[in-house]
Amino acid sequence: GKYKNRLNDIFSWGFGVHYSTMFFPLKQDSAKKYPDKLLHDKERFTFNNLGGEIFARINFDKRRGNIIGSYMDIGGYIDWVFLTKHYIKDKNLSGSLSKTTEVTHTGLITTHNFNHGISLKLGYKSIALVAKYRISDMFISRYAIPEFPRFMFGIEIGMIN
């Protein structure tokens, strides 16, 4: 959900609340260190977040009124990480009772509960390309875990155009 207040024909400001999911697949090679050195067929971390944002908007359309149009948002965000998952999938050897083994660890104790950063959105109607830079660390420093990439890219889909 978002609230936007128009300042003039070009500039607006606003705030919003959101749900987001971040996926981090781990490359399986000899350089892998976290969470262990074991190699798997598939391995990923998932972070489910509820958050808030504040933004300044530049409108590009000449038409005005109750439309979204094309725009660019520059702002900041804060996310509460309410669910963390570590997922592993391996193919079993022949002669086993199943084809694959899947394990999901939830509620990881190595991560911070909140993340914050800055964002840039380029949007047209109800679709926006989103780029975020996370300023905060995802992992608690005493665990000495390498950080996941700070840049994130995605798509935002709105319900109203």
C-alpha cells in the first residue's frame, strides 16, 4: 500500500508498506564457505520481509489527474525480517527409498531482524523496476559470515494502474 501527496505537476512525496521476498542461491563450488563446505545440488537462502518506505517521486507524464503514469521514485526503506529459510536439495543415490532429499531450516539465528537501505524505482502504471542498496548487514558480526550482495534488483507489481 502507498500514500502519495502531489506537490506540483512534477514532484510528489509519499510513503508505503510492503511485503518482499529475497532469494540468494549459493554457488556450489570449492570456494563455498557458508554455511558449510558441503556441496549440494541446490542451496538457497530466503528472507521474507514486511517493511516501510518513504520516497520522493518525479512524474514524467504531461497528463495529470488520478493516474499513475510514468515516474521515478528515490527513497529509503526499512524491513523487518520475519522469516528466514535455508533450503537444501540433493539427489539420492540409486537404491535409496526416494529420488531426492530436501531440507529446510527456518528461523536462522545468524541474521539481523531488521534491514534498511536506499531504493530507486522506475515505473509505468502498475509495473516498476526496483533497485535497492542495503546499508545494514544481514548477518550478525560475531558469526563471521560473509555478507550477501548489497545490491538487489526486482519488479514491483501494483494492483492499480
